[in-house]
Amino acid sequence: MVTSVLVANRGEIACRIVRTCRELGIRTVAVHSDADENALHTRVADTAVRLPGAAPADTYLRADLLVKAAVGAGADAVHPGYGFLSENADFARAVLDAGLVWIGPPPEAIEAMASKTRAKQLMGLAPLSPDELTEADLPVLVKAAAGGGGRGMRVVRRLADLPAALEAARAEAASAFGDGEVFVEPYVENGRHVEVQVLADTHGTVWALGTRDCSLQRRHQKVVEEAPAPALPEDLTAQLCELAVRAARAVAYVGAGTVEFLVADGRAHFLEMNTRLQVEHPVTEAVFGLDLVAEQIRVAEGHALAPEPPRARGHAIEARLYAEDPANGWTPQTGTLHRLSVPEGVRLDTGYADGDEIGVHYDPLLAKVVAHAPTRAEAARRLAGALERAAVHGPVTNRDLLVRSLRHEEFTAARMTTGFYDRHLASLTAPAPDPHAPLAAALADARTGPRSRFGGWRNLPSQPQVKRYAVGGEEIEVAYSYGRTGPTADGVRVVHADPDLVVLEIDGVRRRFEVARYGDRVHVNTTTLTALPRFPDPVAQHAPGSLLAPMPGTVVRIADGVVTGSGVQAGEPLLWLEAMKMQHRISAPVTGTLTALPVTEGQQVTVGMLLAVVQAT
């Protein structure tokens, strides 16, 4: 029987595994890089072990360090979570060779399925050869063979773009999974991404725990997932489950895994089998009333599954909350997460607590929010409402995108495909700040500090108080005055104002505005503003054509031939930044001459640092 588990992972999945282990009475051991020394997963586990390494992102890929940590901490089992080494057969063997219990599938099954290329061959399919591609094969998708999550994926629509796509995908895959192998397959546009959760024991039983739909993806990274997949014909659902069970049996699979398909024109196209727990496993847990981590542990202990899985009940939807800025090319965001809370009635899986720092080294996922209800419509309504009322104080997130997606008519009618965001992203991310948020922020600020006691009232008429805020890419100026009864503003009755709560009556309707301020950043309900000085300070000027770092990260590559004084074309790549395991290309904004290139490969940069200057010709 397992008594102590080392969780070979970090973030929300590590916290989620620790939670189940604690419920089962199992001790837990966390591991951490230097960057994660005070991360939440190290605080919730019973003990924690440092993984030494120069590069924080690489330490979780060191099988030798992980096994050494497990043995040294007295653990008798290892759970890999997802990502990192969760689909690495050599790691699984190293765990078993050390006399530890591996909470995952046999190494042989991982080898057969974790490499997407070998998995396709096992299912009677063959990847395309990059050297033999023709225009008729386009578009194609370059994918990492050893992982998922959108890492190492590139869509190629022109043959001329294939070499660069292969190179970028290999680099990203190597950084994320420790394996740079990639392959090429046909890119099916406007299909649905549907997957089947399987769970198998060592006694020959394989469960197909229904379907999940993961069609809402941006940059090939899942954003919203649900179970069961809606509006699928019964015969197609049965076919998918049968294929998934067949795939599991073909490799003598044990534990939890997922078989993924692309459904288009009523047909199912096999994509891959993920030999691990998926990020979106909570929706299956909600529908089937299971704890999949607990089931993984029981299977690893040798327990048998029941002949048939539990009956599915209701519908569940999960939304992934990311720290990323839609107004700035979806760049990952860093900084302090001051507060994260959701209303009761939904599940929150996160790797952060209030006050934690979001760093640059790892995935920008803040949390997963899951709603379960008797029907799909009720689950979508519950989840959208919870996200809308959630307190997310800190870096910019994709919260507005999630709420609008869940309420979009294409989603509510279950007509979404993997091209959903290609069609609707612009409208779903258009800034829509609350027009009364700046006034609420100003009134709350006026009630803070020594002036608040006297309310700022004057016996003689005076100029209105004026405050300035940046919101939604614009600068907004608001004005209010003080009278004998308190602050007033044109067209609005101020019912109540204190530093944390402002109540306004607008056209006869009373509205509450919850306000929180951290430095110059102000959160008013779901609107985030930046307080501006009354008299703007001189701002450091940059030369026209300056390219500034949109995020903190590392300059991993400078394009060949790009040196100061060279001519460049508009859109030509100049350099690549890596942040949170994703590579971001920095390109010339105009055709001209590169007059400055103050960075070098391997250099760490901060937000706003000058990367290059291109003078237009």
C-alpha cells in the first residue's frame, strides 16, 4: 500500500494531487526549482525537496534528481502529473528500478503511445514526410512527438514556411518536454476536438469514461473543455469509446489516459493517446462522480476496477484562466497575484494563493474553474456567472474572453469547432470596460487617506476634483464635486463611497462597485484601471521604430545576418524571446535599417527593455 507520494510536478496539478493524497491519508513530497522555492505546491505538501539546476525550467526534466529526491525523502511512490516527464518511459523505468511505485502506465505503453508518431503507426496511420510534402498536402500541422498543450505546434499553409516552422517547433518541444522530435500531419480545419478518458487496471478491465469536447482552442492550446461532448450522434460516441478502449488494450495500458480525435463530417480521425492525466480531467470527475487521482493510486496499488464504470450524470464545463494580455499579442503576464477567489458552487484548481508571484519560467495558467449542473445550458450559465463575479486582482488575464465565449451563440448552440477563435477572437476580446468604473475608482480613492475624514467639502464653490485613469487602451478623465451631503457627479447619485465599496444610482438603478487598489493598479468589479498622475511626469522617449520587450524573458535566438546597420524588410524576424516555455518572434515593424541591436543571445530582458531599433527608409 502506498504511504508517501513524491509529486514530480509543480503548480495546480501538484496541488491537486496533494489534495487527494491528503484525503487518502498519504504523505506527500513536493519538489521545486529555485524559482519555485516558495510556490504553493511546496507549502501544501508535507515535505519539499529542492532540485538543483541552473535553468529553472529544466530542473523538472531531470529524472535522476527526481528519483534521488523520492528515495531521499522516503517516498514509496511517484506521481508525474502532466507535462514535464509524465510521458517519459525512461523516467518511469528509473522510478521502478529504484524500487518505487510508478503511478502511471507501464513504460512499454508509454513508449508505444507517448510518441505521437509511433502511436499513429500503431493505429495503422503514418505521419507525412516533410521532405515529400507538396502544395496539395497543405495545410499541415507540425506537432511535438513527446507532449501536448500547444507546445511545439505550428500550422503551415505555404511550403516556404515549413523549414522555419519545423525549427521553431523542435526548439519549443525540446524546451517543454526535453525531446525535440516533431512530425507533420494533415491539418483538418473546422473540425471538433473530441477525446475519450480511459482508465484501466492490471486485471484486464478498461473503462471508457465518456467523451470530452476541447474544440475551443487558441494557438492549439485548449481554453474551454466540457463533458460529455455535446451534439454527437450516439453511434459516433460509441465508436469513439470503442476505438479508445481498443487503443488502450493494444498496448496493455494501465492507469488513466486519454485518446484524442478530430471529428469532421461525421468521421473520427485519430490524433494521439496521452499516457497521463489531462489538464481537463476535472470535467470527467464531475460527471462521473470520481476522483481520477485516487483511482490512479488504487490501480497502482493493484486494486481492480468494477466491471463497469459509474453512470454519468449532468454536464460539466472547465475554463482555463491564463495570465496573458489579449491587447498585447497574448503575451504571458507576470507579477503579483494579489487576490484570486471565485463564488461558491464552482470548483477552483490553482497553483497560486493570494500574494504569490507569477514568474516568467513556467506556463501562464493561473487556475481552472469548473461548473457542474444537470444540463449543459445550466453549467455554461453557472460558469460564466462565476467567472464574471470572480475576484482576479493582479496581472491581466483572459477572464473576459472566457465569459464571452461561454455566452456566444455558437457555443451555446454546440456548433463550435477548432476554428471558433479564428472566426470570433476579435469580437470576443474587444475592450468593453464599465463606463462607470473610473468614477467609482476616483470616489473610492477620495475616501482613502487623511482627506477622507472631512470629505473634501468646501463652503465656497470650487473646481471639481479631477482624476485620470488608463483603461481599455484609452485615457479617461473623471470629475466629481463635494457638497454638504457628500460627493456628487453629473448624472449619477452617489449612494455610498468608501475605499472598498462604492454604490452609485444610475438612471434609477443602484449598482455596487467593489474596489481594490494595489499601487497604481485599480480593480473595480471586472474592470482594471491604471491610475495616472494628475500632472503627467515627463516620459522617457524612445526613437521611432523602437522594439521593446513585451514581457520578461530570454533572448534565445537572433536571426542569421541581423546586425546593426543591416537592411530589413517589414515583418522580417529579428529575434526570438522565450517566456513560459513559449517562443515569441520579434519582427521588424517597417522596411528600413537596423540602427540598434543592444541585446545578445542568452540575455535576460525585462518588460519594456529596448530590443532593437529599425529606422524606416
